[in-house]
Amino acid sequence: MTYVDNWVDAELARSQYWSPDRLHLNALGHARVATNVLTALGVPVPRELSGTEPPAPNSRVRTPAYYREHVLPWIGRRLSGRSSGDGRTAKRPELAPIEP
């Protein structure tokens, strides 16, 4: 079994790798995690993953707008017992094979 500890990746802690809510990785963050996994498995990292430059830092982190748009709604959902996924349907509701 291979263990990949992304929490020790100091680069991944930068705000450029996270969505504005600071809870979910953006596309660049997912590419960084994929790169860490491939490296741990000894698989060559494709050029399209290794040469990606991070965008400028997200300046909206920890501003009043950030708390109003992301933190307060999250607290409201926790207090009311709701989930952000309530009322959403599955992307693939039927079990089916996928092509590699």
C-alpha cells in the first residue's frame, strides 16, 4: 500500500490551489494532488501536470465577503442539519462501466 500525505506538501497550502471557499481544491489543486500520487507510485508525471503555474493568490481569503459568502452559510447549514448536497441528484445515478 502506498500512502501519500498531501498535508506535508507546503506548496499545496498556498491559496492558489484552493477554491474561493477554502474548503475544496480547485483544478490546479487536484492536479497537484495527482502529481503527488503519481510521484509516490513511481509513475512519470505527464507534462500537462508538471508544468502548471499557479495563478495569483486569492485576495478574498478571510475578508468580510469571504465570511458572508462561505462561512456563515456553512454555519447555518450545520445548525439546521442540512447539507450543501441536499436536493441534488447524483452525477451518475446508475451503476455503469466507464472507459479508462
